[in-house]
Amino acid sequence: MAVAPDDSVTAAELALGLIEGEERSAALRRMLAEPEFAREVERWRAHFALLYPEYPSVEPPAWVEQRLATIGGGDPVGWRWATGGASALAAALALALVLRPADVVAPPTPAPRPVAAAPAPVFAAAMAPDGTTDTKPFAALFDVGQGQVRVPAGITVPAGRVAQLWRIGGDGVPQSLGLLTATGTTALRLSPADRAALAAGATLAISIEPLGGSPKPVPTGPVVATGALTRI
């Protein structure tokens, strides 16, 4: 059997300690004699336990008092804030009675601030020519985020030949990364295996090969520049 609205109000007042004297004694006797009323009191106590931290001491707005006067039969004095000043408990009771427990929405939990992703590392290799050409030192870059190696056109290549880029890992075995263009910067997109090998630390090497690249899985022409990758 549902508790009547007036009984729910009394239960809420008792839960907050807003009634005294004989009125409080009568309400406590009802808790002992009426299980439904006792459960209503406990329901309000549990409800207010969640609301207390959310309501600092404030003066109740006029519209709340007017609404309570309507609910309480036109006598706002009976709510005990007209003579003693508002308290946090009275403000909580006012909002709870107007909105009802099922309607009170907990304040939204602030969304976690997005954490900026760390920038992908970049590696550089200072390519040192072997001294057999007039090529000057230059730098090759490995961008992990882009998954590519960028090599400027820094190698002097004889006519009818092509420069080829290699990676040399810890096993010392060259693996072709691709051919370099004669002019401009070459950007070679790498396979996942090559990306992982370069990120773990490797040496880049450039050899001079026949057009189309080395006919074998290793350099067949002279290696004219090398450089170890270092994270920058």
C-alpha cells in the first residue's frame, strides 16, 4: 500500500529532523506501528544522504516557499525556515518535495579531459658519403607517424644508373627500401616490418645500381653513403 502524500511529507521531515516535541514522538510511534511509514522514512533518509553534499547553505528562493505553501495547505511557517533562516537541510527538503525523489537528477559527471596523444617519434640519419664522389653530407628522416623515410636528392648518380636505399639491421643483412629519384626529395612508404626494424635502430645505406634497382636482394654496386638512425 502506497504512503499518502501527507504521510510522505511527514516522513521526509522526520528523516531530516525538522519536527520536534509531540509531533516527533507521534511520528516515531508510527514508525514502530506502520511498516510502510517506516520504510518511507528510511527511503527519505537514503535519498537525503545523496543530496547533502550537493546543496550548500543558501537562502531558499521565493518560488520554493510559495510552492511549499501550496503543498502544505497554505502555511509555510510549518516548514520551519520562516523564523529561523534557511539551512542546507531545509533547502534539500524543499527541492526534494517539489521535484520528488524519482525526478531529482544527479549532477552530470564532468567528462574526462582528453589527453593529447604524444607525437610520433622522428629519427634522423646523417648520411656520410664515402668520399668517392663530390656528394656532400645530408640527412635522411624516418617519420614513424607517417611510416615513411624521406631522402633528399643528395647523391651524385652516373648516367644510366640509379640510387637505391637500404636498411641494415642488427643481423647485418641489407633490405631494400626502394629507389631514390634523381631530383627532389624521395618519400618511401615502408612496410610494417621495415617500420619496426627502423624504429628499433638501424643503419641506412645508399648504393648505386643499374636502372630498375639491384638485380639481387643485396647491393651489387658501390655503397656511397651510410648513416645510423638516431631519435630526434
